[in-house]
Amino acid sequence: MSWLLVLGSIVGTIVYFNVYDRMTRAPLKVLWVDSVYARDLRNILDEFTDRTNISVHVESVPRELYREAVTRDLDKSEQQYDIVIAEAVWTRRDISRNFYEDITTLVRESWLFRTHSPAVDGDLFVAKSGVYYGMPVALDVFGVLIPQNAQQPQTLADLARGSLVDTQTSGELTHTFLALLLAQGGVFIDSDGNLSKTGLVSDVAKNTLEVMRTMRIPGTSPRIGRTEHLHKVATSTDIFAPLPGEGSSVYTTLYLAHKVKGSSNPRAADALLAWLGTKQAVQYLQEESGSTLVRSLHDPLLARSYSNTRRNNTVPVHFFETENAEEMLHLADTYLAGYLSGSAKFTAQETLETIATAWEKELTIK
């Protein structure tokens, strides 16, 4: 009997350490859009691995293939990924499809949650019915890169005239157009969050589109777009400035890390999510990329209203939290590109009316 107990103990110990070893040594698989943020995350994970013995593999795919990759994987009963880092515009849709685990405890214990006022910034973690499903990782902010000693552009005409750093236009056309539109005090949604067709075809919108075309002329284009295209380019002689205008100075996209239901390594996923919410991880990301979630939210140059003369507009990122958001953005990009390149025979107003009509159709429940 005694030898059976000893043998059982040995077998149990072997099984335990095999399971433990698999949990701590099997790579944790993370999926993210291909961007400098994904590369930054890879660069700082050595510290996490040293502390936990958990290795992490970050796989990134081009933005246009991201939704297909996520949906294809998460629709399976056995997921390839343990953590998905996604734009907040998609989070509620995936929560509704039961793709993600409740991480309320991890969120509430995080340094990020304690740093932000839940009453003001609680939606950063994308709550649903009092439950939190995402740990903030990065925040894209639109703006322009200008020489440090140059006068900041105050109008769209200033922006188009040049005396700026670069001759490239960066970022998706739709987001850049909406950022400029908001900066000029224009709107594309109403106070209830619904599409404002009249706002999207207004004189402000047409003027914004004309300025975008002017900015495409070689020699006059500033570098404009999302911070992921900018902060690696900025040097000590350049600064990242808000967009000129009277409305909201930024248009933001929030990235959150989610624990996938069916993860083969849930304890390791919890450990990484908890670490991403620490002050140390946030500081590592700041050192690597030069910008952080917290800094972006509170930096007066990047704030939604950076002076007393600006209206404190809400940045309407959640407008695209619909089943057809991908189609909406693709449609707008196609029509805008045709107008800006001159390949389409539409006027500015016809282009905007076409986008507004297409969006109205895509917002209709199918």
C-alpha cells in the first residue's frame, strides 16, 4: 500500500509540474493590428517574461484584414489566441457575440482604473451591465507634426499653405477627414449619436474636403494623421500639435486588450492583462513609443479642448460601433480617394452626399 501511495505521489507531482510548466512556458498568443504599438509591445515584454516565466507571442495583421482574422478565430470552439487587442469601436459588438471574458476584477485592481475617475473615464474599459471587458493599452490621437519653432496653424488655410515638416498625408482618409471636420466645428452626428446627413454635406465639410485635396499637392502637405504614424517620426526639433479650428481638436481611437473565451492559457492571460494595467507597464510603453494612454488623455496639447476658445465637443468614436462599421469606413475611403485623386467626376458636395447616403443605408438594420 505504501509503495502505491509513493507512486501515486510521484505521478501526481509529475502531472502537476507538467501542467504548471505548460502554463508558464507555453507562449501566450496575442493578436493586434499591425502598427508601431504592436511592435512597441513586443519590445517591452521581456520584462514581463522575466517576472512571470510566461513568454508572449504578439501576432499582428494589416488593419484591413484584422476583422476577418478576429471573427474567423473567435467563431471557433478552440481559439488560436488568448488575448485580442482591438479598437474600442469593435468591442461592444464582440462582447455581444460572447467572445470575451469578464475581467472586472483585473480592471478594478489596475493602476489605470485607480488613475482615472470611473465616473469620467470608466468607459475607457468598455463596461456593459456593470462588467468590464477591456484593459486600455493605447490611444491614437490625430494632429499635425510641425517644426518646434514654427507658428502653429490656426486655420485650414494655414494648414494647407505648408511651412510644415513633411510632404506626406498619413492615416486613413475617412478618419483624417472627420478629424479635420470636427476641428472646424463641423459635425457628422447629432446630439443623439445618429448620422447628421446635413452636417456631413455642409459648407464646412465641403471646405474641409477641398483643403484635403490642396494638402495632397507635393510640397504643401503637412504630416497629418494618427499618432501611430507620427510619434516615431517626431524628433527634438518637431512637435505634435492639435488640429487648427474651433471645434474638437482630436479624433481618437482607443485600443483595449481582451481575454478570449476558450483561451488555452487563462491564468497566463490574466497575468498579462493585470501587468498591462500597472504603472510600470504604462511607463515602459511611454519610454518605447514616446506617448502613453494616460499622457495622451491629459496632455493639454492633445486634449479635446486645449484652450478656452474651443468648444468642448465630445469625440464621437462610438458612432462606428455598428455591425456594418467596416463597410461604412471602406465606402467613405473609396469615395474620398476618388475625389482627392481627381479620378472621380463627382463634385465635393456630390462626394459627401454619396457617403452620407451610403452610411444611412449601412446604418439601417438588416
